[in-house]
Amino acid sequence: MVKITWLGHSFFHIKTMSTDILIDPWLSNPLFPSGYRLDKYDVIIVTHAHGDHIGESVSLLKKNKNAKIVCIYEVGLALEKQGISSSQIIAGNIGGPIHTHISDVKVVFTPATHSSEYGVATGAIIITPDKTVYHAGDTGITADMSIYAEIYKPDIFLVPIGGHYTMDPLQAAYAVRLVKPRIAIPMHYGSFPVLYGKPEDFEKLTREIAAGTEVRILRPGETIEV
């Protein structure tokens, strides 16, 4: 069992039986739930170096010296220049699973069709002893998604739907059809006026295009158990 909490934009808090994982921790995003406490986190995963994804990673790592960050190699170099100890950085690249050595959590970075201030943009497949979660990062739809889905069989797909910078609801529904998760959770919408995609449209389109997947629309701060 895992608990997944949406904290606005592309920021999620995933709790397994033994590990707390933060993905793209932008605490200052407009939808971050007031009063939500991040008292425990073991692993931070960053999909790319845009400010709305790397977020407050530096301050979180400085606050908790035992936490590790999993990131693309060039992002790791930049974090070292900002005073983060190399002992906290697990830097890798797109390829096979990156072993965190924290409760058997592994991370697979996947290609994303997007830009990044440095390094490359990615998605991240988080493999835990309980469930496998695919966070698509910022991306358009890619045929590669079906290959990664065949290999890793994600249970939960965290998928951007806002459009303009990422997939819109229609493209995201087709991405769900490629990935075939049990549950899809929309993200990267509602944060800025330019993000026009609506979760209700995504849910409707997914029912039509990828009927085998359940869509769960979360409110900021809402948690589901899977």
C-alpha cells in the first residue's frame, strides 16, 4: 500500500510503509495547501530544473541532512554549487533503475519532450516494494511511454493535463491508453491562467479512450491509498 497526496502543480508526497518521497517539491506553488506539514521525507525526486519543479529542493535538503535527492547528473552538479553535500545527491540519467538504497526504492528516469534550464527533462518511474508510480514530469505524449509501461507496469500514472507547456486533456488520455495504469491522477493544471486543461475533461476523455483506467481527481492536500 502507498499513500499519495497531491500538493498542487506537479508536487506529490508519496508514503510507503517505510519511506516518504517528495516529487517536484514546489512548496510555493499557488495550490499548495495551507498548513500542510512536511515533517518527514527521505527521498526527493526532481524531474527537471525548471523552478516550478526543482522548487524548494535546496532548502529541504539543508533542513534535513539525512534526505537524499535523485536527479539528473547536471542538476546534481548545480545543487553542489548551492551548498548541498554530494553525500545527499544521487545523480543519474535516463536508463536503468537508479538504486537509492533507501527501503529498496528505485527510480527510472524516462524521456520527456520538454526543456530544462540544465540537464534534460524527464519523467520518473518510482519503484517501491509496494507499488510502482509513474510521474510523467512535464512532457508531450511520446510513444516511449508504452515501452516503459510494458517493462515496469506502473500501478499509478501521474499525468500533466494543463496544455500549453505539456499535454492537454486529450493527449493525456491517449498517454493513459499507452501506459495502462490502474489509476491515473491529473496534475500540472490550475496553477497559472495559461494552463487551460480541466480535470473533468481529462476524466471524460479517459473514459472514452482508456476505459480500463480509473481517474482520481484530487484536491490539493487530498490523499488516496492504493
